[in-house]
Amino acid sequence: MEPIIDQVVISETDKKLSNLHLDKYLTLLENDDVKKIIILLTNDSNAVKDVLNIIQLIIVDNKIDSSDIQLLIALFKKIVNLHGSDLPLKDMTFVNFLNIINIVFQIVIKEKMVDIKNPDEFLTETNKIINLIIEGEQAIKAVGCTKCLPCL
């Protein structure tokens, strides 16, 4: 049996998810595989609870910065390792996963699934960080560096 606090968190999460109008977020995405992963994620209340816990840890200081890298990696791993799902990972790019993380932050913050001061500012900073990562990946590919980052 789950502890009472987990039952309350899941119940509250389920309530918020049932009121979520996911379509308005999915229209922001062009990649159908990314959309599928967002749908799978939001249909799994345990995965949502885990993601919310990670995001709570990221936003505890009301900002996102280099001290949150390990938590962002944990969030990335959580999304990649959604259990029991038929994820289309073969054709997914790193940028696709960054887009998923970006949409997850938008949903969680805009739908007030977590409390944060200055939500618009936080989302702007999150977008800046994700765009910097994308630009860095593109720069590395343009230079042709494969020795230090063979995964790109």
C-alpha cells in the first residue's frame, strides 16, 4: 500500500491532469513522436508525479541555472525511460528531447502544477537555456567534433 502522502499527491495530480487541455500544448509541436511521448507521459500519473518531484527540486530557488544540471539530466532520463511504453526512440533526436522538456516545463508551470514566483520569467530562462544547448549542439556538429562528443 502506498503511503498516504503519495496517495494525496497522485490524487491531486490526477485532478490537475484531468482538467488539462493538452491540445493547446501539442499544437506547439511539429514532431508527431514528440507529441506521442507527451501524451504517454501525461497519461501516467506515477511518471507525472516523478517529473513534478524533479521539477520541484529544480525550482526550489525560483530559478534554473547550472546547479540544476543533474536534475535536468534526471528529468531527461525519466522521460527516456517511461516504463511500459512504446516510445519511438529510434528516430528521436537530442533536440526532440529538449523540446519535450520545454513543453513539460510549460505545462507544469502554466497549469500551476507547481508553485513558483515569476513563472513567465522562469519559462523565459528555461527557453534561453534550451536554445543555448541546441545552438551548442549545432555548433559542435558544424565544426565536426566527434572525438569528444561521439553521441551527437
